[in-house]
Amino acid sequence: MPSYPEKFTGLMVDGPESWSTFHKRQYTPKKLEDHDVDICIEACGVCGSDVHTITNGWGPATFPLIPGHEIIGTVTAVGSSVTTLKPGDRAGVGAQIWACLDCEQCKSANENYCPHQVDTYGARYPDGTLSQGGYASHIRAHEYFAFPIPEALPSAVAAPMLCAGLTTFSPLKRNGIGPGSKVAVVGLGGLGHFAVMWIKALGASAYVISHSPQKKQDALDLGAVEFIDSTQPDWATPWKLKFDMVLSCADIVAGFDMAAYLGTLKVHGKFWSVGLPDGALPEISPMTLAANGAFVGGSHLGNRQECLEMLQLAAEKGVKTWVQEIQVGEEGCKEAVERVKRNDVRYRFALVGFDKVFGDA
């Protein structure tokens, strides 16, 4: 089935040495297949993953590359077998754009762990096409990874939920967090601010552990019960064996005292990492784990059902991203990624005004 336009236009980075210099260029997307949808983009969140990727912080990326995987827009074309969306619908795409949907993982609602998965940008489809992201006029995605957006959520608010939001919501759901649960969130940034709001929305109690005492009021305004300043000597002592879960959203792990964090967990509590810093977590002594039977784990994004539930919860509970809007374009993208790199954001950016740069589809 043909789609319009045949070529998309995006803002590309040529390599890590010029990681914040963007060039507006056309590119040819993968062929529109039976279960694909085309979305004309109106908002795209700026994720820390974008910076890690275009700087090669996570290893060599493939360039030229269009980042962006927190995408909201209007469906403009659909493949012949699409049943979940129709032209004119508002829809979003997160950090995963394709999976085989046939393996054991996919068939058990774990498509976010599919060994054949395709990331929204910088990954190869089975036909060899390189996926390109949402700093662009359009995105083409499999319908399973395109989500209807509730009317109550403005596009710039909803966009960051599709990566940062889902990344923090999924582990809370999968670990049964709800009324009576106590969860400590490590790091109050783009991920952490979502974590606090989800914990509260799920009826649990959120605590923020941070080395940035100036963020205390923000933590409380987001819904945290208490702010714990990890720069204080012996900060963890009063919190020994207190938390059901410690959700680490930290992007910096230098000087991270794992023993202190693990010691705040209840017996068989879980330390769960969703932050993906360039460096490795510090070493953990087996004796540290034995002291309270702590578990250490992590997760990648979430599944379709969790994303739909998260968006509905946000609409019903009034969860709103703390978002700052930036006009998309070469200069706007440059400003956004450079500010994310130096942690000058409170707490997410969304690129907007796509029609001014790319025109109407």
C-alpha cells in the first residue's frame, strides 16, 4: 500500500565528533508493510538515550542518525492489515519499533526482550534498513508499537512517557508495587521524577534518595513522602531494612555505595536499575547480598499492555510530565541535547513545532 510522502525528512547527526550538530535531510524509510502505520510527528521527547547514542557513550553507533524515541503525532497511512489505529488518530511510538512477535518472549508479553527487536533508531530491520527516529517529519512503525494517546494527555506531556515513563512504570507493576509498598527512588531526573509520580499514582509511598539537596522541594511536590540526602554521613543508617524496592534511576554511578543502598532493603527486597550510565555499577560483595537476602536486577522498557495501562493511569490520575518545550530544528535540537548532556533540564524536554520545520503531511 503506498504512503505519503515516499521520503521522510529528519534532523541527522553525522557522527560522535559532531554529536550536537544536526542537518536537515531526506531519507527513505523501510517499505510500508501490512501491519505498519505512518505517523506525522508533532512532538518528540529528548531522552538521555539520545545523548548516550550520538556521543557513542554506549558504544559505536551507526551514522548518519536521527535520534528521538518519544514520539507523538497523527496517523496518516496504515497498512492493509492494521486494526488498532486509523488515519487521523493520535498515536505514539516509544523506544522499540518492531519485534518478531513469534518467539517465546513475544508470546509471553515480553516483546521488549525479543532477541530480534528493533530499536526506534540506529538498529537494522530484517531487510537491512536502518531505523531512524523522531527528530523528523514522520515515523513508520509496526502497529503493535504504536499506542493510542488518551485525549486528556497533551502531546508534549505524553511524549516523554513513552520511554522514560514506561521504563519506570514497568518494573513497579512487575514487582507488585501498590498500597502499603515503600519504594526509594535513587536520582531525581527525567526517569526519577516519573518514578515518584507512578509510585504515588499506584497508591504506594515514594522516597527520594539524592545527592542534590536543592531538589528536595521538587521531590515533595512530585509526591515523595520524604527526601533523603545521600551526601550526609551515614545517611543510610536510619533507613536500614525499610524499603520493599530501591529503583535506581541514576545516570552517574561514580562513587556509588552499593552496600549502603542494598542495606536499606527489607528482607528479599529488590534493587532495580533502570538508569543506563556509560560506566559499570560498582562491585558487590556476596556478603552484602547475604545480609538481607537482597536481589539485584534491571529491566528494559515495558510491554504494550503496560504502556497502555500507564497512559490510562496518567490520564485518570492527572499525572503530568514536568516538561519544557523547545522548537524543533537544527538549533533547537542542538540546544536540547547539549542541555541534557550537562543535566540542565527540569525534568524532560519535548521538541515541538514540527509543522514549522517540516510542513503539513
